[in-house]
Amino acid sequence: MKNLRKAVFPVAGWGTRFLPATKASPKEMIPLVDKPVIQYAVEEAASSGIETMIFVTGRGKRAIEDHFDSSPELELFLKEKGKDLELEEIKKISSLARCIFVRQREALGLGHAVLCAREAVGDESFAVLLGDDVVDAQVPVLAQMMEVWNRYQKPVIGLMEVPQHLIPRYGIAAGEEREPGVFKITQMVEKPAVEEAPSNLAIVGRYILTPDIFEKIEESGRGALGEIQLTDALVAAMKDQGVYGIVFKGRYLDCGTKIGWIKSQIYAALKHPEMAEEIREYLKEMVDSWR
């Protein structure tokens, strides 16, 4: 049994939900307190034992590549100024893992983005992490999923329970519970109406996939909106070899919408050791002023 060594990060999207902030800057580089959101996903993968990070990028995404590269000039500047803590943080970023950057020339959906990483992935299982989805967890979500993958050696998707009114925003999965919180998936529907949803288990942006998924992506072709959907290939994998899902343990932070990002900022700030107390006082002051 091979270890899971590679993770794919689809980062070629336009980030239209955050315009005009993302007109000239990648949405993945929007900060969550003091780190860009994509760094949280990369740190999660590295903490789970991933050795190679494969970024599927597009035009205007050079800042992501620069962020995970070394910066000798900045490091020298910080060293000369005696900013040792900042220097240590900067060095950590470039030493997280080996990074590969692959170009997605045309944005044709998540399935297409994963397909673009085929050559870099090779003939081995791999993870996919979406940077919009940040999870504060004692055990990294990917590590939780890898435990399931190690037991079943089948594709694994991350799941979380959502309230009824949020169901149309997510891909929804349902299945047979094989062990507490672990399901063998029997249904997957992309953004169903509430009355048509098979459950309230939403598919979050974490996947472990086997290499045959590439053929299934190619075979599925273009679906809704002319895009190549990863969900379509997962449905084929579900029918062919089986797909498992795990309801992960952790606090989900939605950094893919404006309101979700604001809420995530507040949550992350309240956990930050250097600003938690001041933010807590500020929020109390704001609430008192609105009464």
C-alpha cells in the first residue's frame, strides 16, 4: 500500500464573488487574518504528510507561485532589521513542501482542473483541496480522511451536515453508514433543491481520489453550464468501485463568499493570541452601541 504523497490545489478560478478585490489579485491570496487562505489548505496537506503540492493555476495567478517560493531579498531585509519571528515565518512557507505549478488554459470546471494535473500526479492516488474551504480542526481534515482511505483503499470525500436552507449551495451525498461518521456513498447530487436532496450531508472541498478518476473525468464530458464536473466522475466511481465519505471533526470556515469570509475573519481573529482580547472588546463595544 503506497502512502498518499501528492495533493492538487485548483486555483485557476476568476474569483468573481469577490470582485473588484480580485480583479488584479488572486482570490486565494486574500488574507484570513495574517495568512492567505490558500496557505491554510497547504499547511493542512503538509501536516497530513503530503510531500508534493500541485497547483493548477491560470492567468494572473503568479502571486501564488511567488508566495510559496523563497524570497532571499526579503529574508535578508528581515535578518538585517532583527525581525527574527517574521523571518522564521517567511522561511517556513517556502519549506512546507515541494511545489509544482500546472497551467489550466481555460476554466472548464473542477473536473477539468483536476484533469490538468494528470501528468504531475502520475499513476497514484492523490488528494484534492479547495482553498476556499478552511477547517479549524485538532486533527487535520485530510489526515482524518486518510485514515478512512487506508482502511478501504477507495476514493474518499469530506462531508459535513448543513441546515436545510443551505442545501442548494452544495453538492449533497447520501449513503450507508459503515462506521460512526463514515459512509459508503450511494447518491451524489450537485446543488439540489431542498425537497430533492437525498440527505443534509454536504460535500466539502476535500477529496482523496484514485488515478482511474482521470479516465472517468474524460468519459463524463461536459455537464451543466458546459463545464466538466468532478461530481459526475465521482458518481461513475461510486457505481464502479465505490466511494466513501467521512463527516469530519472540526469547525468549517467558508472563505468562498463575502459573508462567509467576514465570519471566518471574526472567528480566526478571536482565536489569534495577539489580537483575540482586543477583538473581543471591540465586538462587545459594537454590540453595546447598537442596542
